[in-house]
Amino acid sequence: MSTTSPDLPADARAVGGDLPYRLVATDLDGTLLTSAETVSERTRAALAAATGAGALHIIVTGRSASWARPVFDEIGYTGIAVCGQGAQVYDAGAHKLLTSLTLDRRLAALAIEKIEAEVGPLAVASSQDGLDGQVLAGPGYELIIGSDLPVVRVEREELLASPVSKLYIQHPGLDDDALAEAARSAAGGLVGVVMAGAGVVELLPLGLSKATGLAVAAHRLGVRAADTIAFGDMPNDVPMFGWAAHGVAMAGAHEELLAVADEVTAGNDEDGVALVLERLFPAR
């Protein structure tokens, strides 16, 4: 793999006539957004060139719709988005959920019990279902990514008092990869487990992923996996890369994603998305 790939795959050349891809799917944090949580002017221009040529752009993020909405408003994104690791397909322009899946709360409680039996006490947070669902943080849970995002501090027993889309877990002595592996070993038959960023290990409905959410959204948009190029940086993007025709990892991406990427571009602070799109959709 290299940071440049001037020769497109054969299937990419054939998609949509003159278009190399009809759908550009971008992760949000660490990919489309810079570390300052903005979209650079160069990346905006590259996306405009792609959409001006006839391609569609979709954001696919682990953030729930309620956590993603302020960013979408800030960057002016009004299209369809996949939120909550695939649990929500969200119309950002209309501020409307098109689909929403929840985590079975009995299975979630049992999963936590099994994981804690193996590794000891966890700090746990939950993401409530719904368009304006809050993130509830139990004792000891510390928000690392997006530290300015709203959370509501509650007691442990309140985390599953209402429908939730997912749980977040942390452990005082295990790093993210070790915790995710321990969670899969203990409870992988009950829930999906994904590492989505620093300090972000999540428990999801079994079988849910960014790929399942993206497949639903793509069907609504009338495009296929073979029409799609995807960009990401973390293990939660692995299923999306498996679904899309071409997966582009950001420089410094997690090793699990690098192992399955078709291409590696520059980092999110070096216009990595733009570098690839400028090659595929040169400005006219």
C-alpha cells in the first residue's frame, strides 16, 4: 500500500460511466474533520468537485444523530448520514431519523455482567435512542473524544432505564484494544464489540456495523457497494471497507484498518480525503 495510487481498479473505472465512484462515504472524526473539528477549504472544494461531477457524499459516523447534528450544522452538511455505528440513518437537512435500531437492554446488562466477571469493574455510559437521545455517563466514565459534547451524569442503574442504541465501556487497567478483545471473548455472542477511537469501546446490537447502516442508506440513494469509495481511520471502519469497492485509510489509522485498506492517504490534518478525491474527480 502507498499514499498514492494513480491506477484505479478496473471496477472503479467502469462505475457510473465517466464517474470512478458514484458514492463517497467518509467517516467523520479523524477522517473528514481536522483535529480542530472543522472541514478544511481544500476538502470542501474536493467534495464539491465530486458532487458537481454527479457523485453523492455520505457521512458515516459512530456518533449518534444528536451528537453529530452540531457538527453537521457547523460544516453545512444537509445530506443523508449513517450515525450511531449504523444504528441510525439520518436526514441531516430535515433533522429526521429514517431508521433507528436499539440494543436489547437485557442482553446489554448480561454482557456487562459477563465482561466484568472476566476483567473486573467497568465504567459504563449509554447512548439513548431517538433523535434527541442523550448520552448518560455512569460513575467513573470519562469522555475523551469530543470532551465538549453534552453528557448527563447518572447512577449505574439509570443507564438502561430507557431504550438505548449502544453502550460505551472503559476499564482502568486495560487499553482500548485489550478491552475490546476481552469484551468479545466474554460477550461476543450477545453483543457486537467495536473500538471506535481513543477511549471509545462500544457494545452494539449483534450484527450491527457501519457497513449495515451504509448498505441501507445506499439502497435509499440508489447506489451499490460496487459504486462506493470509503474513507476511515479506526477499527469500526473495517466493515465499511469490506462492503465498499475501495477503502482508503488515513495516515496514522489503526493497524486493523490499515491491514484491510486498499490505499493509504495523508492524515486528516493534511487533507487526506481531498488528495484522493482530487485525483478521482479533477476540478473542471
